[in-house]
Amino acid sequence: MLEQLQIKNLTKRFGTVIANDRVTFDVRRGEIHCLFGENGAGKSTLAECIYGTYRSESGTICFNGELVEFNSPRDAIQLGIGMIHQHFVLVPPLTVLENIIVGTEDAKVLLNTQKAENKFKELCARYELKLNGHAAIWDLSVGEQQWVEILKALYLDVKFLILDEPTAVLTPEESDKLFRILNVMKRQGISIVLITHKLKEVMQSDRVTVMRKGKIINTVDTKSTTREQLTHMMISSELAVQGLKKKINSESTVVQIKKLDVRGPRGGYAVKDLNLTLNSHEIVGIAGVAGNGQKELFETLVGIQSPESGEVWLDTEDITHWSPAEILAAGVGHIPQDRYREGLIGQLSIVDNLLLGMHRSPRFAQRGFLDQERVRAFVQEQVDQFEIVAPSIDTVVGNLSGGNAQKVVLARELFQASVVLLANQPTRGLDISIADYVHRQLLEKRKEGYAILLASEELDELIKLSDRIVVMFKGQIAGEFVADNPDLEQIGLLMAGGNL
């Protein structure tokens, strides 16, 4: 049988929202099949139905020619179906090996650690992964944690693997390594469903299924299509941001960073002797592999971290040791790199998350009490303006798609910011159309006169949006380029720690 998985007319609803609308979908044995579409298109919901996390209202699922019903992921796992989620399901204090075997038949009272470790080492050797089985998860890099998730699935001898945005937290080199591993798995007969928004990765699959608004638009052989055709199928319109960046003369310096030193979480300096200026009507892009001090720089600029030495000036004010509340009140907005851990409270509603930091504002509070009517009117206005798709403004943000969750962060920070916007990886994990929406918001604020600092691992994004690009390596500015005509070879060299 050519098809390992066959889905017919599957429908899944969340309240009044139809996440999957009569979806018919199949995956062939030993292929890499990409699910491609906007955030909120229904890709992750379909994957969770295959994995048993959700039960559909209607439709059928056949696996290996047999009609199946999944009441939980355990049912799917027993058939050889595994899933790696975008947000890792790991226990930080436990070791790599403990995380891999927890919940398996090997994790019994009398644990055969030698047998488990031998299998772990054999898998590492087969897929050329270098991991210490006795290291605690919280001591690993994000990329290494991704390999642990993959090994968890391989340890269970999966025959069908779903990966939801697996490269969202990986460096370009780690992403290339992941695809080498996926191709080894494919040659071994493992079927792979890959959810990604990156066209470079989509084009490395065997087939692509495009989804839009919960429906299947088309399934095509990857080698017979183009990036432009796939993009058109996904959004049914051309992206609008191209050509929007007009030349604007920067009028004045808004932010000055002088000889900034910031300690890292494990000792040493995360930021060292850093000097940088931000001007009005300007976007300054930071190029660099994650972990080179970007996060610490942004957190220092918003008062979350305190520098060991150096100064940060906002216009004529020295704000080096101001609190986050004082910096927020001065008109500085911050879009953090991890929307779920640092930008939102997942258990709270859209209303509560949009109001974070504004509870005491005279606009919304009178005599210590929130004016609920005014609050809800404001939130609904923001939801409409930013086109946040949700059943209601009372929806818990943890139940939103990644793109809509990011729009909640954008709506709040762009409303509160009046002078400076700090955007760290604002489009990470977002599909093309949502990323385009974010780009247009940033360019609009640039036009209004904001000074914007933008960190991104996507050079194309930096070139598209920035007026200047600086390269960060090991906490220092390694070089600066005019974004209109940057030397990509030189930028890449500096990002890798080389010298011009």
C-alpha cells in the first residue's frame, strides 16, 4: 500500500471556529510531506487529530489500511505515530536519558539503565548526534533540546513522525543538520509530516499540502511547483510589504548606548563594550546567531537586567538603572523573542494580556477599580485593528495560533510605545502573511518617527526592513553595514566570528 495515512472529510471545531473543515489528506510511506499555510490555517490542529490529542467531530482516519480512532496520544504512539511539538515537552531537572525513557516500557521500578543507555548511544551514532545522556535538560542549548525530542520519538521506534515547526528555534546550521537526519529517517521507511512556514524547508519535501482557513487548497509534488505558486495558494494575494520602505532622513538621536557591559546567566559577559545609537525614523537591524548577547541587550534596554557598567540614554535622560515600569512609561515598547514565555501569560485571556502594564492607567481605572466597559471596548478595538482571529476577547491566549498570539503582543506593545520599539525575533515561527503583517506594522512606526531596534536571524528580513545592519558576535558589535546594499558575504563572515 502506497499510503500509510489516509484522512477523509475530517472536521474539528473549537466553539464557533472551524479549525479543520472536511479535510481529506494522505501521507505516503517513506516520504517527507509538508503542511504549509498561514498561522491559524489548521495545520497544527490536523496534526493533533492525527496524534490523538484532539478528537474530530466527523471524518475518518485510516493508518496502515486500518480504520482507527484515537482517544489519546497513547493510542497513536502504540501504532508507531510520534509527534514533536513546537514547544518542547521536556522535564528540565531530569537528564537527557530520563526524559527519553520516561513513560516507556523501559521506565519500570527495576530500571535497566544499561539497556536504555546502549539504545540511546546506538541512536546517537546512527544519526550523528553528540549528546550526553547524563546531562540535565536545563543545561542544554535550545538546539540540543530539539535533538532530545527527536531521540524520544526514535527511541519508541516510530514509523510515522509529525514535526510542528521544528526549526523555529534552530540556527541555520542546525536546520541543515535536521534535514540530513530527516532524509536518513526517510530512507529507513519512516513517514514524516513537516509543518513549517519557511519556503526553503518546504522545497526540500517530497509533497506539499497547502491549507487555508481550515481547508485543503491543494496537494502538489514539490519538484513540480515554485515558491511563488505555493505562496499564492497559501494567501491568494501578493505580499504587500515589498517597496514600502521609503528613504527617510533620521532627524535626531533617540537612544545612545555607551560602553555597555552585561553579565550572562552562566558568568562571563553576554554584552561587552557595546556602543550603538538609534535615531528617529530608523530601523537598526541586528544580525547574528542566537545566543550572542541579543537577548541580554534587549532586556537591559527595558530594565529587566541591570548592566555591570556603561550607560543607556533616552533623549536627554540617563535610563541605565530605571525600572521596567519607568522605561515603559517613557514610551519604550518591547516585543520579546519568546512570545509565550516572556510576552504573554498563556492561562489568561486576550483581555488580560492586552491590559498588562496598563491596569493603573487613568484611561482604564477609576479609584482603584477597572472600568470593564471601557476595557472591553478598547480590547475589541485592538482585536479588530490587528485582525486577531479568536472566538471572543475572553479566549485564553494559550489557545491561539502562534500568529494570533504574536498579534496580541504587537497590539499591546505598539499601543504603549510612543518613542522606541525593541523587537527581538518578532516573526519567529510565523508564516509568510503574518510576518508580512508584522513588517508593515514596523515600517509604519518607522514612518511615524519611532527609533526601532530589530533583531532577526533572517538576513532577508533585516535587509527588507532595516536602514542599518549591525552584526553581533559574542556580545560585541563586529561590524556595521548600510542595508540598501549590504555585503552578505562579509555579514556571514562576521556572524561566524571571522574578521573582515
